[in-house]
Amino acid sequence: MKAARYHSPGGPEALKLEGAPDPEPGPGEALIRVLACGVNRIDVWARSGRYKTPLPHILGADIAGEVVSIGLGTKEVEPGARVLVYPVLTDGTCVYCRLGKPNLCLARGFVGIATDGGYAELVKVPATNLLPLGDLEPKAAAALPVNFGTAWNGLVTKANVGEGDTVLVWGAAGGLGHAAVQVAKHLGARVIAAVGDEKKRQFVESLGADAVVDSRSHDFVERVRSLTDGFGASVVFDHVGGDTWPTSFDCLARGGRMLTLGLTSGAKSEVDVRKVYQEELKLMGVYGQSKEDIRSVMELTSAGRLKPFIYRELPLRAAKEAHEIVESREVQGKILLTP
Ligand SMILES: [Zn+2]
């Protein structure tokens, strides 16, 4: 099969389209013909060496495709089924799996990081990780798991956002951000979108953001406060990390929920402990998503209530360009690779 893979970590040019052995599904696994695969920031980190992967390696966690064949004893799917891959790999047996928290599994890994992923014509995955596509377009589906599934985990499963909430979303035009804006609006919340340039302002307004604040403005906190009658946002959706944490806490209303979903800036930050307890702030870590989170966003996408925005659709041989676009931060919504 053809695959875009790298033999050692490096820049985007490390990704080369080449022939790779066809994967063979083992017991309990299914072989999928990839119809579309989403590109995520975690892919860029793995390719650049921040996350260790086997070598040579094929990236790609957001996979929609069709089952080609199944391994011995696989009962969950039949060849021909159109499926979306749940990207979290688990042992299914540890205490967290038994508690229904697979994303906290002691043996957790991700498709496309721990194992070869979807930057290829074919990929094998455990059949228990497959969700039927139903009437969902493969391209729309491939934009869902990592971005919309994680946004759902944060805003619904963790923060229980609803009408009456004001949600501040950092990086609102990107893959995760544009998902968060849409999910928060769907839940009836008011959304303040933080973006870094004018082009992105129009994009997030088109997604339904109620107010847009330039994330580079020196009076960012005051602007957020003035948009909330001085109270601040009841929920902050922060996937930037150390650089934005102090500002995020400053933007929170009393009793507010701070969702932290990853970092593209530093991993360390100073927090005013007094503010956290005196204002009863809640810090909520959000890591990945459950299969149930993904089912929810699949249903809403099928119904036209969520609309993943495909910024660029590129062939496998352009995986290098796809990574360059992600690194340039110009991306709005999602980039897909289609074999
Ligand atoms: Zn487990």
C-alpha cells in the first residue's frame, strides 16, 4: 500500500509517500481502507519527536473508512461496513476502563501514535474501536473524533455547559476551537471567541460566535469582562497552555470552570491559589474523549447541527504541506488527507 510515513523524527519533509507493507488484521482486529484522515497537532508533535512512536511510522488518529477484512474471531463488524475509528487504545480491563473512563486507561495509547494510523491507504485497528458511520459523510466524520469529541468531553461531559453560560474559547478558529464554538452554541451558551487575526474573526462569527476578542490585545481581560457585565466568563476553554493560563483565570467569573485541554505553549504556569479557592473556581483537565462523546457529535453532525469546516483536503503525497499549514497556524477548522 501507499503511505505517508517518516523513518526518523524531523521537519515536515520527513513525511514521505512510499510503499509500505499491507497491514494484516490479527484476532479481534479489522483492516480498514482509509477514505479520509484528519490531521492534528499531535501528529506534528510526534513527527518532530515530542511524542515517541515506533519507526518507521504512519501518523493519523482521525480515520473514516471501509472495512476490507477482519481477523480471526472478530465479531463487531463485517467487511464492507463504513466506519469511524475511536482513536483511544485501551486494555479494556484496568480499573479506569471498568469505571467507563477509557481515556484514563493505565495502558492507553492512540491510533496513529502507539500504532500505525491513517496517513495510508490501509490501516488495522481493534474492531472494538469502530463506530458505524451511518449516513455520515466520511470526510465530515474524519473531522470529528479528536476535535469535536474532545470539545464535547470538555463542554458537556465535564463542564455541563448550558444556557446561561458564557464560554470563552481560545484559538477559536482552529480545529479544536471551531469545534468548541459550535458545541457551546449548540448547548445554548454565549460564546466569546479569542482569535489572532481579522480573517479568523469572520470565520468564527460565521460559526456563531457572539463576540470576538483579539487574543493579542493588551487589554484582553478587560474586554472579556466588559462583554460579561464585569463578571467574566463562566467557562474558559483553554488548549493553549502555560502562556494563556494566567489570563484564563483572570477572565473567569466566580464559580467558573476552567477547562484545560492541552498545550501549544509552555507547560508551566503560575496560578493565584487565593483566587481559586476564594472564588470557588473549578479546574477541569480534559484528555481525549470517550466513544460516547464521539457518538454524540456524530449524531449532531448527521442532523446538520454541527458542521466541521474542512479548510483543506489534500492527497497523501501532500502530508508535508498539511503539516506546514498546521505549523503556520493559519489553519481554520480541519485539514484532511484523502488517499
Ligand atoms: Zn484500561
